[in-house]
Amino acid sequence: MKKQNTIFPPALVWFCRVAVGLLFIFSGLIKANDPLGFSYKLEEYFEVFHMLFLSNYALGFAIFLCALEMILGFALLIGWRAVTVTWGLLLLIIFFGFLTFYSAFFKVVQTCGCFGDAIPLTPWQSFSKDMVLLALVLVLFVTRYALKPVLKPVAAQRAFIIAVLFSFGIGIYTYNFLPVLDFLPYKVGANIPDEMKTPPGAQPDEYEITYHLKNKATGQTKVMNNTEYLKTNIWKDNNWEIVGQPESKLVKVGFTPKIRDLVINDAQGNNYTQELMGNPFYNLVIVAYNLNHTDEDAINRLNALAINLHQNFNTRTVLLTSNSPTDAAAFARAHKLVSEIFYADGVPLKTMVRSNPGVLLMKNGVVINKWHYHNMPSYDVLVKTYFQK
């Protein structure tokens, strides 16, 4: 029988227990709301650590990690197998702490995805959060043999099984039917042209430029930023020359539009972003960021839908992809696509809708609704809901 540790006041232990449990549940739940987005973040880490062979399993890892956080947090709250759970929490927070420190120190992955897109954190903010959590977990780890269950064994076991089923189920559900809460800039109700604008008077990013200077006569060297360079008028002295390329460093982040990386072109490279995103009529945007891995049955169903909408309501339907025009043209011929095909980078396309393919119904630049291909409404339902009002 292990001796119970009484080094910490019971009130502190309970505070740590509740705080850690709730925070792990919240962290897991907010990421499970968008497991595909979390998997993209894991792929970035796999690339940083040269473990690209794991990229094909990123989604599975994402769903598992989200579920694990929620399960450990819930188990801690009810006191289910506290010793094992505190070991799991300690190892998990050390692992996350290492990743966030590595991201911050080496400036590799600039957002850790700790709270998904709901609460974006910088790497140093994420690391600080993990260090606070580590301190709380250490309190629980030291007192792990004193953590008492709050439910009777049978009730605790049933509650734990329900928590496991829910934790995995929510991630599987949102992967197959889109996030329950959409925190992305292309959410329903968003005005995409407005989200791309920078308002008048908005402050741009501020950069500091560093110059490496050398005196041609004496060989003396100096390092100056752009303010010193202009203030001292050294640029007027022909004896001083700039060596190498000036270094630019971001010192203050200015206004950043929510959508800043969306550029839509046709096969010839002509920009159609404003025309397509600002269409004043109902239009259907099919997003298939990777045609090589898209669901072809869904593409065929969406093609039939596009034919009916065009014939009966003259609805414009476009397909956005990051594939090359050559590959897209071959795909269009094979599936007899009627939609116009345009091209954009894969990153904004993945952000538009967490589905391949996914669908956005738009009007006047506003996202009226969006669907995963698993729950795309039928032609009759779509017409009754939107086109016959």
C-alpha cells in the first residue's frame, strides 16, 4: 500500500485536478471539432522531423490524440485509475511541451493547433501554456496515490466507457460531416470579398531592415538598422558600401485580413478571384483540392446536380482544385464534368471546406451554406430550400 502524499493542501490538489481535467477535455474537444485541420498541423510536424512516412496516418493520429486528451481529462475528474491517468497526463504534457518549445525556438511550425482554429496561439504562448499545465500536472503526479474516485466502481466504469465512445465518436463524426462549430474564415454567413479587404487606414506590418556596411578605405565594418542608416546620413558617404543583402525582420504585426492567400486563376493564369467570389447570383463552388484523392462517386453526384441546376436555374457551378490544368482537364474528360474548372493553392482550398470534395453555396460573395459530400442535399431539397423562395 502506497503512502498517501500530503505535501500539498487538499484544496490545491482539487484545484489542479479540476483545472487540468477541464483544460484537457476542452483542448481535445476543440481539436476533435476539426480533426482534419489538426491532421494538417501534424503533417507539418512530420515534415519538420523528417518523418513523412507518417503523413498517411496523420488523420488517425489526430483523432486518437484528441480522444486521448478528452479521455484522460474525464478520467482525472472522476478519479478513474488515477495513478495510470496521471502518468499519461505527465507524458502527454511533456511531449506537447517539447513540440511547442521546438516550434518556438527553431521557428518552424508557427501555430501549434493546441486549441484548433478557435484560439490561435503563437509558439511561445503555447509553450508557456504547456509549462503552466506541467506544473499543475506535477502536483497531481506527486499526489497520485491520494486522488480518490468520486463515483462507485461500476458507475465509474460505465461513465468511462461512455467517455471513450464519445471522445472517438465526435472526431469521426466531424471528419465525415464537417465541424460542428466552424471557426474558419469561410464559415456559413461569411462575406468572402469583405474578409479579403484591408480597411482604409489600417496599419501594415512594420519591418526593421538591417544593413551590413564596410568602409572601403579603412575596412571598418558596421551593422545598422534602417532608422540609424537614415538618421546618420551614412548613405551619403561614398566611403561606406552595403555588403550583401539587407536583412528584413518583422517587428510589429499590422492588420491582417482573415483571407489573404486566396488567388483563383484559370488555366491560362488569368485572375478570377473577385469575379467568382463576388458572384451576385446563387452559384455552387465545388472544392476538390486534390483530384487524385477525391471521392469520385461524390464528384459524379455533384456533376449531375450541376447539370440540373444549370438547365433549370442557369446556376453557375465551378470546381476549384490545386491540381495542374493538364491533370484537371484529364479528370474532367473522364467524368464528363460540366463545371468550369479554376485553380488555387491547396492551403486555402483545404481551409474553405474540410472535405474532398466539399461544396459551398454562395450568393453576393456570402457563404449561404456548405456541405461535406456525405451530407450534400439532393437536388429537390436544394431547390426547395434555396431556389424557390
